[in-house]
Amino acid sequence: MLSDSNLNVSAAAAEALGKIGDTRSIGPLIEASKDRREGVEDPIALGRFGSQAVSPLVRALESPDVKVRRGAAEALSEITDPLAIEPLINAMEVSTSTAGWQASHALIDPGSSAFEPLIAALRNPNDSIRRFAAAALGSFHNPAAVLPLIEALKDPAPNTRGGAA
């Protein structure tokens, strides 16, 4: 049912597999999204698998399909595993799609251990990563982000300055 051409059927199958929680469905959920080129049908379903889904989802962040990357980032945001922080920061370099934004939003969680890596990402040579890191840091509402964000306002890349603002 995951490969059904009717998106309602495949989405319902993804949701059911997430609710069942059998780890054998992690691979098929990701594969179905690649085969149909429609993206991960229900990232929340994959997120329900917790840390068991991190490795396959991190691999999906490297997919050439933007919808697969976006869905993987969204699923990782449901898991909030520290092992996903660095791959999500690297995924923010995709500036031409919403995958970068999704990766940055996946890192936003007040209890997340992503705060310090995001501050370090403000010095990344890739301006897209700096831009998304600045935007994500602002969402933490942490006073420790103020000085690094003020410094990012001086960045040579306009998008990074915009993210910091």
C-alpha cells in the first residue's frame, strides 16, 4: 500500500506503519518515498521510531530528491536525537529549497543540544548554513544567542544578515 498511486492510500499506510511501530517498516517507509519521488509521506510516522530511525533518516538527508531530504529532516525533528545534529546542520547548505529551512527548524527545541553547534555554524564557510543557523538560533529565545547574532548582522552575505535579523 505504500507504493499505491493514490496518495491518500499511501499516506494512510505510512500512518498505520508508524502507529504499529515495527522497526522493519523504517526502510520501506523511506524507500517508498524515494521510489514515488513524493517525499516521506508521514515524517511523524518515522519520528515515532525514535533513535532507531536516525541512521536511515540521516542517509535520506543526502538524497538527490529535495522532497526526501525535507521529509527526513521533518522526521528527525520529531526524534530530536543528538546524533542527527551535525547531519541536519550540513543539510542546511541546500539554499534553493525548503529542505534547508526544514533542517534548520528540525534543530529548534529549547532542550536541544543543537544550540552550541548552531552558534559554531555561524562561522561555516557556506553562507546558506550561516543563514539557516542564524534563523534557527533566533527561535531558541536564549539570551546567549544575542551576541553571536549581532555579530552575524555584519556577515558579508545578505541572506545571513537577514537570518540574523
